[in-house]
Amino acid sequence: MATYYDTPSTTQGFPKYYANWDANFWAVAPTPDAQYEITLAYIKQPESITVTTGAAPPSTNGTYLSNKYQDLLLYGSLINAYGYLKGPPDMVQYYQQAYNDALQTYSIEQQGRRRRDEYQDGVIRTALKSPFPSDY
């Protein structure tokens, strides 16, 4: 655009060229002589899974998975990234087992277990590790 004209304010007309000035602004040449409407198509960087969404209450920080099941998100990411890590080969088995445990916890909640009267419904309850009060 610098080769199109040396001093931006001297030439005005219908803009023919554009360039990125920075992350928020463009530069156009020549300087527009009126307001013009444009259509822009671009690819947007997705929001982070921990970004605050919503201007008015209730606003949320992150996603359901990143708020309630951080371990599932962590171990899933570690398994995916392990191809790039240089560590002991048995660590991928540890990550996989930890991921499977976290996935089971997630699936139990999503199936609605422990939230209804499963004895009356005929659904087998998931065994809970809870000691008897007399054991204390």
C-alpha cells in the first residue's frame, strides 16, 4: 500500500487495497471518500474452555467438563499429548487407567445413578465404599 501512495491523506476514493494494521485494525488504500459497507469472511480462534461467558448473571467460567470433571479433561489431554512426550512407556498405561476411572465417574452421574430411588426402579445400585458407623 505504501507503493500505491506515499501520503495516505492526499488520495481519496473507493478503497482498492487493504492490509492488517494490527490485531484490531485494517489499513485501506486509497483513503475512503465515503462510508462503504463490506462483507468479511474469516476464521476465528475459538474461545478458551476457561473463559467467562455471558455478560449478565448467570455467567459461567469454562465448560461443564472443565468445571466438574477436571480430572477427565486432564487425563484425556495427557493421553492425547503422550505421543509428543518422551517418558517411560508405562506412563501411558497409568494415564489410560486414570482416564478410565474418571470416565466411569462421569458416566455414573450422566446415567442418573445415585439420584433416584434405584431400589424401587429395579436398577442395581453402584456399590459405594462407605464404612459402617460402628467402625469408627
